[in-house]
Amino acid sequence: MHDPIRLAVLLSGNGTTLQNFLDRIADGILRAEIAVVVSSKAEAFGLTRARRANIPAFVVERKSCSSREVFSERIFGYCREADVDLVCLAGFLQLLHIPDDFRNRVLNIHPALIPAFCGKGYHGLAVHRAALERGVKVSGCTVHFADNEYDHGPIVTQRVVPVLDDDTPESLAARVFAAECEAYPQAIQWFAQGRLRIEGQRVRVMTP
């Protein structure tokens, strides 16, 4: 493990989570270095954010690869070249096949309280729209280790936010994202400190 920890950030869109990491690193809250960014979409604004921060950035599109395994191997190839300790999915909308050398070294953030409103198709405003339609009273975010299924691996931490009577998908999304901005850097810091112990589908956060 490097000190500070070296991260790869995988994204598909605006890169707001990437920006949160950059801001937290600049503020001294997150002790980490973003070594590489990989996008599944060439037009993703997150690539612009990466280049502005002088971070090496690459595009690997699923349609350009013959299989999910080839797609995943190209992405993790960039991660290996950058010698990263941890891969952070940040609004990455493609399912990955995680190779053995990255097992338990890939984190994901999901804008709901897994196992609610998760799985294939549940991303972006669709998650919050579904939560409001169901009438839930709380929502939140989940940081978990990624496996080879959508939103499925062991849960590291969750943050809860209230759902208000006058919420729209957009207003709920903003409240959940504020919670994400706290939860994800915290989970990364725990990983860097060696405090996460995986026991089946459970993750224990060990005391320092």
C-alpha cells in the first residue's frame, strides 16, 4: 500500500464524485493520490475534470470490446500500469469482471440504501424517482466492495438522509450526494488504514 494511497477512478458521466475526491484531497481531508481516471464514455465531462487536474485519463468503451472480459481487462490494465492500490467506481455504468489481483480492491458508491433500489438500471435519477414512488421515509447512500454483480458486494458503510414530503428526484439526489461526499472518502481512508475486514457479506471496521 502506498502512502498516500493511489486511486484509480472509473466514471461514465460528469465526474462529480471525482471532483469531490479532488476537493477533499486539496483540503487535506482525504490522504490519497488519484493516479488514473478511466471513462466508459468518450464524451464524459469527468475526463475534462481529470485533464484539468493533470491526471492521466483514458477511454474504454464497451462497444469497442468483443466481450465484457476484454473490456474489463483493458480497464484494469490501466490500473495496473498506474500501480494503484484501490479502484473507485464513481458513476461507472458498466458491469465489470474483476480480476483476481483486484479482488476486494474495488469500491463502489450507490445512491440508495442497498438492497433497496439497486441493481441493473438503477442509476442516476431513476434511483431517486423509484424511492419517491415507493413512498420511503428515508434514503441514503451505500459504499460497498464491488463484485461481478450490480450493487451486490459486501457493504462498507451507509449514510441515511430523510425523504421530505415535497421532494423531487432532483432534490433528493442532492441530499443523497451530500451524504456520498462524506461516506466515500471515509471508506477510502478506512481501506488505506487497513481497517476493513471482510467476513462473507459483512465488513467490519476495525478500531485503529
